[in-house]
Amino acid sequence: MPLAKKAIREGVAQKGLYVYVGPSGQIKMYGHLPAHPKKSPEILVKFPNAYIGEFQEAAELHKILVLLKQRYHVTSFNAIGHSMGAYALVTQSERDGNSRQIPRVNKLVLIAGPYDGILDRGKWDQPTSGKLSRLWMIIQIKIDC
């Protein structure tokens, strides 16, 4: 979230929505999107349950994008994803990128995505002990419309 706050403070974006995905997949939206924004409104998406996995996060992200298109008429967006957020954005884009149900992706910025494997305590290519095994991260995704 520091990146989002800095963008607002620097005047390159404006505050928009905060989207929270609950442990059971419930989606709650706080804030609002202006009808005719002067700058790109930020939509912050928070997945507090770090253990749902990249495919479930991508599915939840798809639901959020459908809601953004239906409720707010968002037609395209730029996104920044960090860690698992980066992986979820790539997974969602690969699976649903051409869907007419969701806004179209313009640009993706992917920061520190786990492209050499996911820490999932049990997958064959992941550490199961030591410091690296505890690095499963809380995901934050920033979406600019």
C-alpha cells in the first residue's frame, strides 16, 4: 500500500476503491470511483488469506474485475502486483484475458513474483524447512483504471 499512497501524494493517481476478499471469498468494496476522474483512480485489492493459492486468487480477482465492469463501467486497467499478487495477475490474465466480462488489461507491473516456484509447504520444488518455508506472503494487488 505504500506505493499506492505515494502515487496519490505525488499527484499521479487519486483515491478510489479498497477491495477486501474475505477468508470465504466474500468481496467487500469500500470507497467510490468518480464518474469522470481527472487522474487514474486506484483500486487496492487485499487478499488477507495467504493460503488460498494462486488459482483461487486469480478466480477471486476475476470476480472483482467482473464487478468493476458491471458496477463502475471500467473498460481497461493497469495493474501492479507484488509477490503472490503478481502471480495471481499473470494467472488471471492467462486464463481470462480475452473475456468480454472483464475490463481489458493495458499494462502489468509484476514485482517479486514467485516465478521460480510457489512456497506451499508440500509442493515438490519448495523448501519445507528453514526461513524460506515461512515466506508465504499476504498479497496486495493495485489496480489502476
